[in-house]
Amino acid sequence: MATLINRRATPLGIVLMVTASSCADPDLHALRSAGADPEAGRVAIEHYDCGVCHTIPGIRGARGLVGPPLDAFSHRVYIAGKFGNRQEILERW
Amino acid sequence: MILTASAGCLSLAGFAVLYSGVYDVAATKQHSALLYWILDTGLRSSVRQRAGGISVPALSDTALIENGFRCFRDHCVQCHGAPGVAPDDVGKGLLPLPNNLVQTAREWPPAELYWVSKYGIRMTGMPAWGYRLADQELWAIVAFLKHMPLLAPKDYRALNETISGPCGLPEAKPATQPGEDSAPLAALANGDPLRGPVALRQYACTVCHRIPGITGPNAHVGPPLEGIARRNYLAGIIPNTAQNMIRWIRDLQAVSPSTAMPDLDVKESDARDMAAYLFTLE
């Protein structure tokens, strides 16, 4: 995780934001407008093997049970039970 | 065929009413007299039916009545008020309004007062106290309720001034269980998985967590608890074992300081029941 730079963290954050039912999300719109690409995020998540620890919908083989599941992530109120679920915080996380 | 069509039309009409939002759920809007009668009659009948088999202990002991007063003061006055004492704001805005318990105590038998205190009344503001108060505390409250019609407001005021201290008895410490490391997780929790769902609701867990098998909102404050039995870690910090689950539930701020999950003051036996149920969620 320490090797992630902003360029990759942004699409990673955005693909987590879209793993949910349809809703319009201000963070998601802002990310898309800034050029962040959920498809690139999906690729990044697969590349960094997040699914080894987390169960993530839409990511091939992501059935990990070490960390919590990441379904409906855009609806989650907190990140890691401690931090408000907003784009800039998710990127830092 | 006509019956099927009629049933279909009624269902459609029902859904139309539901989704249109035409029914006003505001607590400021009063019930019609008919609806009020239906709800009230249904309530009395249901409680009467369920409280019927409860055996009532002796309720005239002074110490019991005094302890009941402390519990009544701590927990009941905020909504129900007392002789000469208004309820707090929370008790004024509810629909239905909380009864004046002096009248209720005159009209209801002790077993029914106990039942309502312990199990609460759904779809009203009356909570279930059974998970907060032990049976002997609930009966103490009933004892005081039965005594309360004898008190003029000045007598109640005098009681309030002379009797100090909070409701309740200290929680009994359970004996430790030897040799726990090798048994299956659900057994290790040493709780009752059938009581687990009730405990999880009575500590408001479903407000923040989606929990399979328990009806509740689509909560996303905390992570969902589907498959929790197979997860490797709790809160991403401690290994997922029966003892750690109980430790997490009861002492989570020590495990993870600054977590958003609050300390809900869970009794040990309730935490065991919760853990026993959660470990069935594979």
C-alpha cells in the first residue's frame, strides 16, 4: 500500500465507490470529472491483489476473508470503522 | 377467478397507497378513534394472553418497593412522568403517548405490568427493558407501580428527596470456563445462538450492521456481518476467535481506540449469545 501513488489511488478509490447499487454520488461525479477511471481502478485492484484479503463484487477471484467485504462500499459510512468515507480519505487509506 | 382478480386489485391498491406516500406518518397527526380503538384493544388482548401464565412474586416488601422506586426514577419517569412530575420532552412527542402509570397500575394486573416492562410494545416508544434490567429489578418496579397509587404528589416528592442512589444491582461475575481452546467456535462462545438474534437487536447492533437472519435496515455504518464466522480478523486487528469476539463486543475501545463503534455496555452472557449466533454465519 505504501507504493501506491495518487495516480493509481484515485481509480482504486473510484472503483470502490461504484461497487454499489446505482445511486448518484457527489464524490463519484467529482472523481469522474477529474478524469479518474473506474475501469482502470478495477485493473489496479486486480493487479494489487486486494481480493486476497477482501471479498469485492466485480473483481475476479476476490473472495478474501482476511479483511471485511467491500460490497456497497459507496454506502459505507466509515472506512475501517474510524474515518469518514470520503474520496480523499479513502485514497490516503 | 373473480376472487383472484379482486385480491389482485386490492394488492395493487395497497401498493399504490404504500408507495405514493399518501399515508402521513407524522407523530403530530392523531389516530382516528377507530384506529386508536383497534390498536389499543389489540395491545391489551395480546399482553393479557402472554402474561397469563406468569407467576407473580410477593410485592409488598419495603426494600423491594424502594429499589423499584430507584429504577422507576432512573428509567420510567423520563417518558411516563410521576405524581406531580411531568415527563421529559422525549415523553411528550410520542405517538401513542406514554400512559400515566398511576392509572395503569390501578387497572392492570402485576403480571401484565411485568410483561410490558420486560418485552416492550412494538411500534410504540415503549422499549423492552428485559435486556437492561434483571427480573428482580423488573418485579421491583412492578412492586413500586402497585404502591404508587397510594402516593399523593407530596409523598412522591418526599420519596424522591429521601431515597438516593441508582437503580440496580451489580452484575454478577460468571465463573471462568476451563479448557476452551479446542472446542468449535460456536460452542466456545458458550452462549445460546437462539438468543443471539434477540440480543443483537436489543443492543441496537442492526442499526449499524447488516446481519443475516435479522430483519433490519440496510445498514452501512459498520461492515456487514455476512460470513463473519469465516473471517480471519475482527476489526482488522485481532484474530477471530470466540474469546476475541466477546472481548471485541464488550471492550472494543481498548482493542481499537477511536473506533466509531461505541461501547454498548453489553453483559457477558448477552455477548456470549451474540457470539454463538454470529459464529453460525458462515
